[in-house]
Amino acid sequence: MTSTDRNSELAIRPPRQERTRQAWTRILEAGVAIIEEGGYEAFTIAAVCERAKVAPRAIYDRTTSKEALFLAVYEHGLSRIRADEEVFDREDRWTGLDARTLVVEAVSEFAGIFERHAAFLKPIVLLSGAHPEVYRRGGAYGARMADRFTTLVLGAAHEITHPDPETAVRLCFSTVFASLVLRVGYGSGFAAPAVDTDAFVRHLAQTAVRYLFGCD
């Protein structure tokens, strides 16, 4: 199968009428709820239909496969997370912060996003290693998060102690991101002492600050 054929197979035919748009939104919301409650194993077209209170035709009019439906639901779940990330575009949130506080707050915001969406992210993280398309999309999403973090933190580049500030910030984000992924996917005690969320975020932010600016 060519990539074009694959893309065609996964395509969603968008609803045109208000009634069908509302039904499709219910389908996507139902799919997210099923993933949050039971993971990928619980995700079936029958389960989505029952939860959304729609007939199977409401799905098959939009797509012909469970895989395409799942990826549409995946993108719908990610859209909620992307909406939270808009905080990084708000100048008033970051104006006036000193360099160290900027990094602490940026790490805290990312950690908060993972915490709020943990029910959705956990099954997605666990699935990504065995699902090439989720892995690919997750990697692209992580890269966009890295760009956002890097752009923000490079506002304090003059205080970063490394000779290549951009590389340092990107490596810093990769550590933050990996830590958040492990925590949401495998729990607070995986490969580290179990600590509550506040302590975890505090230690993670301190790690980022010390890496970028050196120890005080």
C-alpha cells in the first residue's frame, strides 16, 4: 500500500449539515471518554456508537475503518491539549519574569497540561510504542512542544551558561518531556521515588534551572 492509499484509507469525510456535525462531535467526545476509561482495548465502533447514542451509519458515513475513527478521536483529544498550550502565546503570562522564574513557570505549565490530561495521555503513551501512526504523530506533537518551550526560554538566552543556548534549551526540554511522559504513562514511582505532583514539578523545574543557568 502506498502512502497515498494509506492516507486515503484514514481520511475522514467531514459532515456538512449542522445535525451531522453535532452527531460527529458526540462521536469524537465519546471516543475520547472511552480511551480515557478503558484505553485502546476498549475502543470499538460499537462502544463509540453506544456511548454517543448514534447508529453505526453515523460513523460509516464519515469513514470505513476503526483505525481512521481512532485517529480522528486521537486528534480531537490532542486539540484539547493544544488549547491549553495557548498559554505560551500570552505575552502577559511571561512579561517581567526573570530568567529562572521563566523556566520554572514554563516547566510548571507543561507539567500542568500533562496532569490535567493524564487520563487521555496515559493510554496514548502506552500505545505509541506499538502503533506506528500514533508514534509518528506523537513525535511531531512533541517537536512542536519543544519549539514552543525553546522560543519562550531563549528570551533569557543571555543568562544561559552553555555556549550553545538553543541546543541546551532543547536538551533541557527533552529531559522535561521524557520525565512527564514516564510519569503519566507509568506512574509516579516508575524508575524514581514516588513523590506527589507538587514535589515532582518542583524538582523537575529545579533540574531545568540548574542545567541552564548553573547552581546558585
